[in-house]
Amino acid sequence: MSEPTFRHDSPGTPADDWAGSPRWSSLADLRLPAGRRRLVVVGAHPDDETLGAGGLIRAAALDGWIVEVVSATAGEGSHPLSPTHSTDRLAARRRGELGSAISLLAPAATVRCLDLPDGGVADEVGALVSALVETIGTDGDEVLLCAPWRHDGHPDHEAVGRAAALAAARTDAQLLEYPVWLWHWGRIDDLPWSQTQRLALDVPAHDAKRAAVAAHASQVRPLSDQPGDEVLLGADLLAHFDRDGEVFITDTGPVDDDALDLVHHEQADPWQVDSFYERRKRAVTLASLPRQTYARALEVGCSVGALALDLAGRSDHLLALDASPAAIDLARDRTAPLPHVDVRLAHVPDEWPDGDFDLVSISEVGYFLSPRQLADVVRLATSALATDGHLLLCHWRHQPVGWPLAGPAVHDAFLAAGLEVLVEHQEPDFLLHVLAVPS
């Protein structure tokens, strides 16, 4: 798909062109998924959530779901030439309109505006991901996350869509994406019909959405009769959202979460592995191992290879894994003189290695997994332990920004697997366990 170019005040695809497509009859009905009880709807600007998912918000609220609405920006850039509204005044007005609109759809919903820069969300994706992960929390399997489509044609919309996809992957939330500007610039073939479902709106739902759209008065009516205060969303645009159904893209494929790889690209030593804290932590880790030598060891999440270098001295063969290509390059350089160390690029749990291991080390990596991925790693790691093998865990105790799990939760997941605790060491900053298969 080529990058779309358009203006809101230029003619676009008429709503009747979309309505006339015979493909509507092929769309499956969207229903609120079983097992999910929270709806988090995120928009780039106040009004996105109402235009794209107002009916979904109302349906979830009527079904007793917890509804949370997040707007990345206050939309202060919608009228850059306004002679009557400064950006601060417009931002305040649009925040108020957002609250009013959502109160018409879901009176008990919580509404939050992050006040990221309108027009600059692409530079703030990390902050937005962190905010969404915090909102979703550790119970992502109960959350339906809804965001603008990643190919909607507006830079802010696409940035919010990518942030939501990353947050969903890190938390196990189910993701829906809604188009907004696609209806204006796109043609029939631009909608991925095979990946799309439709939420039907009955007359009360349609009326409620229409009232909520009208609540965004700064966008659907002129700010004044002066030049620069013209209406932003005219009748032709609004016609796309005055339908008896809403469209959601349900399968947009995996998202490449390259945050940790970027860290390793930007810094040769992102974790300061040669600092006193890190050197001492590794010394404590090695001193906690009950055996002098392990025949076959596995390290999950080797990063730049500092711990791999130490574990190599305690093992006959070490397989070190990491999901970051940049980290793998650094780890291979660090361990190059050691022929019994095999450093591989692998994403766990999907690419878990075959065979049994006398030692499995999972250090400072468990909280970079989603809760579901962590559960899989717990199962795989315990299954991969030799009968007399040891499982080594060491994690920072504080909350990593942008991920839902912290070190104690990671260790609790392993402890719940029924392994025997051989060593437990706690400090204010890190937690260490050595576990074994019960004899």
C-alpha cells in the first residue's frame, strides 16, 4: 500500500461509494469477546474514539464492562490559524468535549488525556506504549484494546496504532483497530476486508453515537465566522461515520518490538555491566550455584554476554540466547575466545531450544515477556531441566517502564511451578533464586 496523501478540506471518497460495495455482506459480525471484561479505547486526538469506536464503547458499557478511554493528544493543533483560540484554549476545550462525548456513550467510563504533542506522536511512541501498558496492567487477558488503524494515513493515527500494537503484545490484550481517515482517502480495495469485522448499531446506538459526535463541537462546527476557524469535519466526512455499523480490523499481524534491540544499538553497554553493582551481582549469582561445573547450560537473555562469560567458566557447553541482533553481535564478540559457548539469536518462548540442560539461567529478562509468554517460559524451562538440574533466576526488583511485570512477579511465577528452592537471596535492588526438580 502506498503512503496516502490527503487534506481534510479537499474532496475525498464519497460515503456512498463505500456504502455501495457488495463486500459489506461478506463481513463477519463483531461481538464482544468472551473472557474480556475491560475495554481500553485509545485515540490520537479527541473525537477519534467517538468516530471510530463510539458504538463499541456504548456496547461494552451496556454489557457491564469497565471502559477506559485514552487520548494521546488534546488535539490542540486542529486549527493552527485560529484567531480566537490559542492552542491552550483549544486543548482545554477539546478535553472537555471528549469527556462530554464519552459521558453520552458510557457514563461510568474513565477518560484520560496524555497531552502528547498534536502532530508529534511519532516521536513519543515509547511514552505512549508505557502509558498504555500501565493502563492495561498485568491482566491483559481481560482487556480488549482498540486503537486507530496502523495504516490510516495520518502520522499521529499510525503512531498510536503502532503503540497500541506494542502494548497489546507486551500485555496479552486483544487488539482491534479502527479506520478514520481511510474512509476519506481510500478506495474499496484499500480496506483489508478479509481481516475486518463489523459491529452492527441499532437505532439507539446510532442515535447515541450521533449525539457523541456532535459533542465534539470544535470539530464539527466552525469555531467562529472568522478565517482560520472553519469547520474541520464537514458533512461529507461525517457521513462516513453516520452508518448503522462500525468497522474494526481484527488481524493486522505481529508487530516488531525492537525497543531492546535499539537499546543495544545505541549503547555498547546499555546495562553498565562493568559497574560495581553489576559485577557484584554476577559474583553473588555465581556463588549461589550449588555445583562447580555443569555439562550443558542454557542462558536465556544473554544481552551483551557479561554473565555468559562467567557461566562459561562453570559449564562444559553453554548455549546463550537473545532476541536482539545487536546484543547477539556484542555477546559473540565478548565470548569469541571460548569455543564451547554458542550464542544464538532466538525469541523465547517461540524458539525454545531442544534438549535437556543441567543449568538454565534466566536473568534480567523475565519482565520483558508478556504474562502469557512468561507462563510458557516457566513451563518450557522446568521441562528442560535435567533430573538433577538447576534453574537460576535473578531479576531487578523494581518496575521496568513500558512492561507490565516486575522481578518479584517473574520469580513468583516460577515458584508456583512447584520446584524446590535451593537458594534464595533478596536485596533491595535484586532477587535471586536457585530452584531444582523435587527429589
